[in-house]
Amino acid sequence: MRKFQHYIDGVFEDGEARFESIDPATGIAWAEMPEAKSRDVDRAVSAAERALTSGAWAAMTATARGKLLYRLADLVAAHASALAELETRDTGKIIRETSAQIAYVADYYRYYAGLADKIEGASLPIDKPDMEVWLKREPVGVVAAIVPWNSQLFLAAVKIGPALAAGCTLIVKASEDGPAPLLEFARLVHEAGFPAGVINIITGFGAECGAALTRHPKVAHIAFTGGPGTARHIVRNSAENLASTSLELGGKSPFIVFADADLESAANAQIAGIFAATGQSCVAGSRLIVEASIKDKFIEILKAKAEAIQIGAPDRMETEVGPLCTFRQRTLIEQVVSESIAAGARLVTGGSAPDEAGYYFRPTIIDCDGIRSPSAETELFGPVLSVLSFTGEEEALALANDTPFGLAAGLFTQNLARAHRMTRQIRSGIVWINTYRAVSPIAPFGGYGQSGHGREGGMAAALDFTRTKTVWLRTSDDPIPDPFVMR
């Protein structure tokens, strides 16, 4: 089996314990991963604090930090194919997706490399004539970046890039599911020449590794992507160190299609929005809300496209849907689909696992119109689309907002005025109009409600990793009067 290591204080090491990683395409262990314990976490955090407060990183100019990030971006681009193969092997994501996504990850590091020396302070027009007052932006401190298995190099980049641009140091915790790409990424960090302790990359289980990291007294900020349940544990743990948090959580995103939409374009976007990445995406368009007059026609278009999808080994370029990452995820999906059908939902297509090894599940469409279906309310993180219908804008909005989540939404219509009206009232952090799943390092990404708070991407993300310092300078040469002498 291939063996991976932690990266702590500039050194690759095995850690106190190890665990096996399973290939989702076969269900067979293929690699050994290091399991971080509390002592490993403490060493990583201590290394990050030393790098923050003393040594080369602490003395480095913002421009020099940017040059290191540019070097890292070039290394990611050069090694994108190898990283993609690792991610496909360890998580089951198909190679055509991992290859494209990781190649684009380099652009995120380039964006934040260019931003590093553009994080500015301000001079305040203070109301006192003998004072000059200005604001400085300084790094928030040691950052704990906790990353899930899906799209992990992308989700790490939107934390690592802005944190380093701001001058912070990090401990990156990779998910215990499929951590190989992030542990391998550490070799690029090392090759890029970052000083020891600036970026530490570990993996381990939440009960010990995650808890020790999020409550550590030297951690100043926690950047987390994952589910709301884990986020609640993190927020409770952060009460121990009063760390600030940015939380990018799940979603149950509405995908709204009006009768005037280009149905072929909308169908292609819907198929990509729910079946790309085998539905294992926080922005998956898992709730189709379609105008009643075209519902049956649109379902038939989707059914034909879903049944034409090629399921297969994730390392084959012709494969369009690969396995789910874990067996437990497939078990949950099977249970919820079964409960939905028992509640009165109609199975349009899919709904079962194909007869092959691995954690596969067929692309599934369920007509949930008129009932409270578990599939339309639960974030399944899999290739399951729930269909609802509406007869007017007001009903479409009510259905779209009928969820505790608020990460993303899709809206397909040719009526520009309607698009503006709907966008104002949809409660989500992202609204895509006549497109879906578009991302850019320039555009902030994040949600409302149980989809979390804070934003990743853009200038706003870099500012989240800073805190302001107010500096007062008295400009008068006159001595300060004795406050206890009456005049």
C-alpha cells in the first residue's frame, strides 16, 4: 500500500497512528494515512505560532509573500495531472472533473499572490486637530483550515490563498475520507520554499484531531467547509479560544425553471448541477422547481439525459458519473429514496445501485410534487434530483426559500425584469441566472442560514484573515496638561 505522511513544521512524518484509505471504485483499501492525535495537533499549532511571530515569515514583506504564492501556483499547475489522479483514486471523483478543477486551482493562488501587497489600511479624518489616526491591517493569527474530501484542493486554496496573502500561518486538516491529494500537496508547499511552520498539513478524525485543533488556545480563526452538524461542534469548541469562524456549509439549492426558458440549455445545466461530481457538491441543484405548464415535458428531457449518462470507473475519461466517496453515504441515499417513495413520491428514473463493485448509485429523479418528501428536504450529497412545480413567481419563491439552507440558487428565464425581481427575494448567497456552478477567484462564495457565514473568494476573503489596529499619533509639541490641575 502507498503510505502518506503529515507535514508539520517543514518536516514530513508518519504520526503516532495510521489508518487505511478505501478506493471508492472497488471498496478495497489502497493506501495508509497518518492519523493525527492531540500531541500532533499541538506541535503543528505551535509551529504555526512560531512562524507567525518570529523568523523569516514574520519579517517577510507582503510582496515577498506574493512571490511565494506565485511559485506555489506554478507548482500546482505543473503537477495538476498527478494530483488529479490521486484525488480520483482516493475519493472516486471522475478524472475529467478532477483534472479540470485542479488546473483551475492554480488561478486561485495567482489571484491571492497578486492581492498580497494590495491589502491596505486607511487614514481617518479624525475630529481632533492635534491627532493623526490611521488603521493598519494585520494577520488575524494562526488559522485552522478544515477541508472536506470533495473538491479538497479547491476548498483548501480558497482558505490557504487569502490567509497567506494576509500574512497568517495555517494548520490544514484534510478529511479522514480521501486525504491523499492534500497530503501530497504538502510536497509542493515544501518545494515552493515556504518557511517551516507557515503551512502544516495533517489528517485525522474529528473526535480527537478536529476537537484538539478547533479548541486550541493558539488558534485565532477557524475556516471550515462541511456539514452543519460538524459546524455546531466547531462553534462550541471555539468558545474555548474565542476564535473567529468562517463556515461554508451545506445546501439544498433550488433550480427554478420558468416556461419561457431555453429548456435544452436549462436541462443541460440541471444535469450538470445535480449529477456532476456524482452530486457530491455543496451547491448541487438538488431541488428542481419547474413551472407546472412545462413540468412533464422538462422531466422527460431530464430523464432521457440522465439515463444516457455513462457510469463507470472514475479513472476513465469517458466516465460521466463515478462512485460515491463512502459506503455510508450510499446507505443514507438508499434509505432516503426509499422513504420518499413510501411517502408518495414517484420514481422517474434510477433509485438503486448498479450491479458492480464500489459505492455507485444511479442518477436518480424523483417527482415530489404535492408532498413533503424527505429527498426534497435532506442534503443527500449524491445524484438525486427532487422535482416540485409552481404556477407563479410567488409560489416559486416560497418553494425556493422553503429550506433552512441558503447557499446557491439557479434561475432560468428569458424575462430580465423577472430575473431581477426573483434575485432580490431568493435567500441565498449565490444566484446563477441562465447558468449554474460558475466560480471564479474574483467572486465571493458563501451562504445564508444553515449554509454558514463568511465568504471565500475575492478581496473579502483576504480581509476576513486580518484584523485592524488603530494607531493614534499626537502632532502637537505642547506638553499634555496635567489632568488634575485646575485651570
